[in-house]
Amino acid sequence: MDREVFIQRLRQLRADWRLSQVELANALCVSRSCVRNWELGDSTPTMEMLADIALFFRVSVDYLLGLDERTCIQINFLSDRAVSAISDLVRTLEEENAGINKKTNK
């Protein structure tokens, strides 16, 4: 993993989504210090967490790791069942994100 690319992309995605470290941490079910440490390069997420981060931001793990410049998830090689599962997960994350934004705007 190119740590600097990961740090830069994580920070940029969080900024693009207008999320604080606390909001991202809550969405990923980790502590704020965990997100902070990722962004400082003091620690790296597990493979499972990288997948969770990619799904949350709707990008590929390859993009997060600097292996691909494309920000979209390629689904043409996935089974219909996998596409359906990803679609359900994205929908759930969008609903959770909307809930976070509502709390923030109060």
C-alpha cells in the first residue's frame, strides 16, 4: 500500500463528503482516534476495514491504495447476487449518511 496516497485519498474523500473524523468514525464503527491515526499515517486499516471504507465512499480499494485512478467501482465482472448485495449495502450506507447529516444540521 502506498501510505501517502491512502492518507491523501482518505482525507480528500472525507472532505468531499463534508464529514468530520467523528462522523466517519461513527459510520465505520471505529473510534475517532482510529480515523485520526489513519490520516496521520500512524496506523493503517485492516483489509476488512479498507473494504468498508471503499464501500462507504463508493470507491474501489485499488483507488484507496493508489493502484487505480478511477474512483468508481467496476461491477461488470460481478455476479447478479453480488451486485444486488453491494446495491443494498450502498443504499443502507446512504440512509445512514443521511441520518448523520440530519444530526449534524440540528
